[in-house]
Amino acid sequence: MRKNRLLETITTRFFFWTVILIVCVFLGLYFFLSTQLGYSISEFNKVVDTILKSLAVILGLIWFGNRYFKERKDIPKFDIQVDFNTIKLESGQTLLIYRLDLFNKGNTLFNDYNFFFSIDGFRVDSNSIHKDNIKRYPDSGFQEGRPIEPNSWTAINHEILIGSEYPAIRFYYEINNKNDVIVWSWHKTFKLDCN
């Protein structure tokens, strides 16, 4: 994994300097061979041809690494969208109807992941804001996620009652890739208009 990070750093963050260094090394080799070793014209042409082809192959590999690490075609890419409606009830509570969609925007099957999501309510008193957990799925830990094909989605659609003391809520979604132990999180806070 460390070698991949070094290669990624060289071909992305230091791409320009890597190319400059390699071109300088090959130019130095070219001048060394031309001035120090005294090749004949035909031998010298073969050496120059080999150097230029080698330079083209190495620069092509660096460009390939740059595009690979920048575009990440084999890495899962996803988008989370939330849609919700609220209905003020006569009891003073609010019925929250929501849908969370997890879209697979990548080119690979998104599987082997765990997730949880929560809805937090924010209430305000004289000088402070308090956050209360209103809903969490699952109640503790993570839920195993279902595979999602490229350009497809999975959704959570549900409804809950919340108190009138919450003028705003936050949706929070966390995904844990079981293979690499990579954690992604998404969250967004919304104002409740019916309170």
C-alpha cells in the first residue's frame, strides 16, 4: 500500500517535476554518450533511437499513472441524495417522511460495505444548541449493505414522528468498506419549515 501511495504522489502531486527530472536524466545520458564514448554515427543513431523510445515509454507510463490516480475508474464513486417532506400534526408533532438514495456513480460493482445512518434534531435554548439523536439505523453498529450495480442505487424510505422542539434536522450517512477499512461520511442539515 505504501508503494501505491508513493507512486500516486509522484504521478499526481509531483507530475511536472517527475517529467522534468526524467527528461533531464535522459538528456544527460544522451550528452554523456555523445561526448565521452565516441560512438560512430550509425552506433550513435541507434543509441539516440533507443534513448528516445525509452523516454517515450517512461513518460507514457507516468502519464498513465497520472490519469489512473486522478480518474480512479476502479474506485467506488457514489452520491447520496435525500428527499423529505414534513406534515404538522394536530398533536404538535411533525411527521417526517424521508428517502435517502445511495447512487453508484462509478464503473464497478459497489459491494462489501457496511453502513449506518442517523437523523439528529437540533433544539435551541437561550444560549446554546443541543443535538438529539432522533433515529439511527441500525440501532447500533453497522448494517451490511446490498451490492449496487454501476449507475444504479439503493434507498431507505421511512417515516418518523419528531417533536415540535426541533427547528432543524441533520441526516448523517456513514459507509465503511469492509475490504480496505475506508470510511466515507455524508451529512446535511435542513430547516424544518413546519415548526
